Amino acid sequence: MLFSGIGNLVQLQLDSKQAGDHISSTDAYAYDVARIIASIRGYALYPKDPYYRGTYEKARESMLANKEELAKIADPQTREAINAMIQIGDEYDSVAAGVYTLVDADKMNEAKQQILIPRIAKLAEASDRAHTILEAKLNDNLLQAQKAKQFQTLLIILGTLITIVASLAAAFMITLPIRRDLPKVVKAAEQIAEGDLQQTLEVSNDTTEIGKLMAAFHYMSKKLNTLILQMQKSGVQISTSSTQIAAAGKELEATVVEQLASTNEVSATSQQIAATSKELVRVMEQVTQMAQSTATSAGASHNDLNRMETVMRELSGATTSITSKLGVMNEKANNINSVVTTINKVADQTNLLSLNAAIEAEKAGEYGAGFAVVAREIRRLADQTAVATLEIAQMIKEMQSAVSTGVMEMDKFSKSVVDSVVDVSKISERVTLVIEQVQGLTPRFERVSQSIEEQSQGAQQISEAMGQLSQASQQTVDSLRETNNAVYQLDEAANGLRKEIAKFKTA
């Protein structure tokens, strides 16, 4: 019974150590899953970054190794809690693989929807449940070991008394090493139970059960001392790291919140730029239409000026023709004046002849009476001819004066028409230049309108991109808050672990 009890005590110690290992594997598994979740969130924010891919692969490799360790747990209740946690880990690992595939395929919206599935709180709940069950099992093993130790102490004392009563000499010889070594073992066990790991047991080459027990106690004390020291160091390191992570998380959260506010401001500004660009596009379209209308009107005016120039040239030609015809009329009037002069001379000669005839009729006496009458009529006719000739000459002079005045006026008018033709030609050239410039403005307005349209589209794209960035920043803020909560829980756990470990006294 003594030896079986000692074996049971050793087994309980081994079970306690195994429970501690299972607790470590559970915590490591949960930590690996949390690293996987953090890696996919970082990979979504910084696609193609090999750091997050490497972190994911390392975390997954460690998670699978811890999963194999946890698969060795045979206790049904513990197995159920571990399976629940492993199921969550497998689910999140599958989601992570899908997220990496979606991000590599540039399907960011689907990737962001998948990122929202993993929740550290759910993982922490499953991990805490498994951790609680394993811790309870560890405490139960330690309690049973304590009871077994006390029971074995009692058995040893009773056995010693019985052996002394049965055979004092044999008992003395048998119990001498027991009395010498067993109190050391009992004292060491009591000190270990109280958390004092500073004591040491001298281990001899004794192959008896007491020697093996002392060797086992010595080995157990040494391992516990090493384990507690390592746990103390790890606790301090975890506490320090969690504090640093919490501070960095708070700072990063403040930075991301500020970035979110800046992103919202940039998004609003981009929307205003897009609206202003659309208004400019509308105004430029109106300006383009007005320029095209102006070019059309200017073209019509140019055609009218061409027709006016043609009419003015025709008018100039007609004026020149009229001037030449008036010159001909002036020449004809000069010819008529010569004829009138000749007629006037003829009338004078006729008048002189009639005078001579009257003189000869007077000389003839009564025989020349008829001839005198004829001479008188001829003289009267010559006088009338002279008067008519003078009237004709006066009319011709007046006509020549009017023709000369008309010729001068037509010359002036012709010169004015020629000057007008020159002015119309110059105006036509200027209007042609204006038309060319206006027509040249139309494609420029169209290019400006197209540029403003492209700017409007670019501003709209910037606005949409800033909206997506704002959503990503908001998700980052939410993730950081969850991370800060997880870090706070980790810090609380580390402080609790440090307080519990502080109860142990190590060498």
C-alpha cells in the first residue's frame, strides 16, 4: 500500500505537470489563432506584404503543432472544451486562407466581409473555458497529491509503529534510513505544498524505495523550480510586453482616429471638387455652344460681307461705266455745239445774203418787189434760226455743265465706292480672322471641357477611394479596440499569474 501510494503520488505529480503543459498548449494555441487573425487584418491593410504572410505561416505551423499536443487529452470534459476551441481555430484558419486568396485576387470588398467573421472575443471565451477546466484539473491533482502525501505520511508513521512493535531490532535497522530520510522528504513535500522551492534533497545511490522517492522529489523540486523561474520571467515579460502593446495600441488607435477624421475631411473636399467640376463642365458646355453659335453667326456675316463686296465691286463697275457714258455725252454735246456754231454761221450768212437780196430788190424797183418779200422772209427765218441756235447753244452749255457736274460727282462716288470696297475687303479679312479665332476657340473649349470632365471623374474616384479608406480606417479602429481589450485581458491574466507565481520561493 505504501509503495502503491507513493507511485500514485508520483503519478499525480506527473498528471499535474501534464495538466500544466496542456494549459500552456491551450494558451499557445489561442495565441497562434490570434496571430492568424491579426495577420489577415494586416494583410488586408497592406496587400502583398510578405511580413504578414510569413507571420500567418509561422502562426499556422505553431497552431497545428499545439493542436497535435491538445489531441492527446483524453478527459471527456476537457476534450469537449478543447474541441470547441480547436473548431473555432480551424474555422478561423479556413477564413484566413480564403482572405489571403481574395486579397491576392484584388477582391478587397469580399475579403473585408470575411475579415469581420473572426472574433477574438469568441476565441478568448473558448480558450478561457478550456483553461478553466484544465486549471481546475491541475488544482484537483495538486489537492489529491496533497491528500496522498498526507495519507502516505500517515501510512509511513503507522507502518513504522507496527514495525517497531513487531521487531525492535529489525525495526531499528529498517527505520533508521527512513527516520533519517523520510522527514526530509516530508519536509520537502510540505515546503513544496507551501510554495517553497528553495530546499534541496541530498540524493544518494540508494536503490530503495526511499532513495527513489528522494530522487523523484529532488527531480520534481528541480523541475518545479526551473518551471516557476521560467514562469516568473515569462510573466514579467508578458506583463511588460502587454503594457507596451497596450500603449502602442492606444497611440495607434488615436492615430487611426485622427486619420479617419482627416479621411472624412478629404472625402468631403473631394465631393465638393467633383460637384464644382460638374458645374464647370456644364458652364463650359454652354460656352462651347455659344462659341459655336458665334462662329456660325460670324460665318454668316462673312458671307454677307462677301456678297456686299461683290455688290460694291459691281456698283464700282457700273459707276465707271456711267462715268464713261457721261464722257461720251459730253463729247457728243461738244459735237452738237460745233454744229450749232456752223448753223449760227450759216444763219449769219443767210442773214447777209437776205440783206444783199433786199438791196438788189430795191435796185430793181417794182420788178424786185417779190424778191424783196422773199428776202425779207429769208431774213426773218435767219433771225429765228439764230435765236433758236442761241437757245440750243445755251441748252447745250447747260447740258455740258450738268454732264461735267455729273461726271465729277460720279468720279467722287466711284472713288467712294472704291474706298468702300477696300474697307469692306479689310473688314472681311478681319471678320475672317475673327471667325478663324472663334473657330479655333471651339476645340479649345471642348478640350478644356473634356479636361474638366476628367478632373470631375478623378475627383469622384478620389471621393469613392476615400470613402473606402474611411471604412477601412473605421474597421481598423474597431480591430484596434478589440486588440486593446484583448491586451487588457492579457495584462490582467499576466498580473494574476505573476501574483500566483510570486507565492513560490525559488532558488
